[in-house]
Amino acid sequence: MRVFVTGATGFVGSAVVAELIGAGHEVVGLARSDRAAAALRAAGAEAHRGSLDDPGGLARAADAADAVAHLAFVHDFTDMPAAGVTDLRAVEAIGTALAGSGRPFLVTSGTAISALGRLITEADGPAPGLHRTASEQATTALAERGVRASVVRLAPSVHGRGDHAFVPMLIEVARKKGVSAYIGDGANRWPGVHRRDAARLYRLALDAAPAGGRLHATAEEGVPLRDIAGVIGRHLGVPVTGLTPQEAEGHFGWLARFVAADNPTSSALTRELLGWEPREPGLLADLDDGHYFEDRDAA
């Protein structure tokens, strides 16, 4: 297949590109800059110059492809509603270009979009009013318009070399504050998945995911935050401690609400549907490998 991939030079997207090319697919990646275009060509993919702010360009690229994997997102934590609007417009533009074709369209979301504090499954719809809710709803509705569209929910910790998301942020806070912290008793859980396992799920989903479904890219249902903090503290040689909710905001800043999240997530239905079996190291083992602590830029 000829697959159009947005977010193709990102941490997860670049792994998806490599996975697809390794399986014999042709890949066209969205590139916002000359540097991104060069990286795609070096990886063996073609480059389509554009951005999420150009729905017409996205539609043209999708129309010329046999399948689309949408991983790009504006990660502006200061204005997530605006980021959600941009994402929805991109999903709508690509979906319209694919309407009536039966072609596969994967749209990336996150596991924290559904109810927190209990185990969620692929049967759980998105909670109302969150920044990715409208995109998820628009994606599943595309089944009625002749698109084999599915939602892929990524774990909050997609880990591996090159990670620059939540776990490296926790490491940097611990470095700066001289303590590796969690909130309360630290029993709240983050699901995790290695980027290479996530990439294989995207490949399998392009081949076989049914229209209108939700897929969970979670290798581990939930890793307690106190365990994550413990590995960080041991590698940095700093104390590990729990904070009250009142203390957490001053310690973590805007990251506090993510550190406090309890988001256990099952991928049992995804595994059964696609035959997906994660085989890479788990989150704690990946942390313990040491590459997260090699230098500050890597963290």
C-alpha cells in the first residue's frame, strides 16, 4: 500500500514509518520543514510538504494514498482546546477525501480520553468535552461514509530511546528539585507501550482493523507512579517521596494533573482482534536500562 502518514518524523510516527517500509509499503510523510523532508527521504519515504493547518493539502495527500495514518498533533499544553480544533479539521479533511473508498484511516488519540480511575476497554467511548473527543467521534462516524476508519489510543507513556514526553519530564523535574516525587501514595497507574510495539500495532491495524473501532496501544495496563518515581530516584541518586495534592502543583507545575492521573487501560480486545502481542521491554525495564539518564538532552 501507499500510506500517507502525518507526524511521520515524530517519536512514534518515525517508528511507524520504519515499520511500514520494513513490511514493504510505500510511505509518504507529512513534512513541515526542509529538515523533516530530508529525514523522511533518509528513512526511505517520500515527503509531502504541508502542515495540519492546511486541510486542503492533507486532503490531496490522502486522496493519492491507499491508506492514511494520522499521528500528528499540536502538543500545546497551554491551549489544548485549540489543538483539538486543529486536529478535528484535519480528521474531517482527510475523512472527506477518503469517503466512499473503503480505504483504511487510523486516527491517533490517547487512553486518558475515557473515564479515569477504573480499567477502561476499547468499548469505552470518549469522555465529553476533552480536546480529542470530537476527533474520536468524527473518526468512528466515518464508517457510515464508507471509510475503514479506526481510533488508535496511545498510552500516556510511549517509551523508548528518543522519548521526550512525560517520563523525561518527570526525570527533569527530579533533577531540578533534587527529589523524585509522586502524589499521595503513588498507587495511581499509567499504562505504557514501547514505541516499536506501538508501530507494529499501526501496521496491523492498517491491514485488518474494522471500521468504527477503537484500538488500545497498551502493553502494560498500569504501572504505579511510585514505581516510576522509584526507578528515577535510584538512577539520579535522589530521595523518593510522596506529595500532597496541594504540594504537587508547586512541585510539578502544569504536569501535576498528569502525574495524578489514574488511567489503567486494557488492550485485550485489540490483541484478540489483530493478533498483536507486545514484545519489547516494559516501561520500568526500559527506564532501568539507563538510556533515559545518559544526558540531559536525552532526558
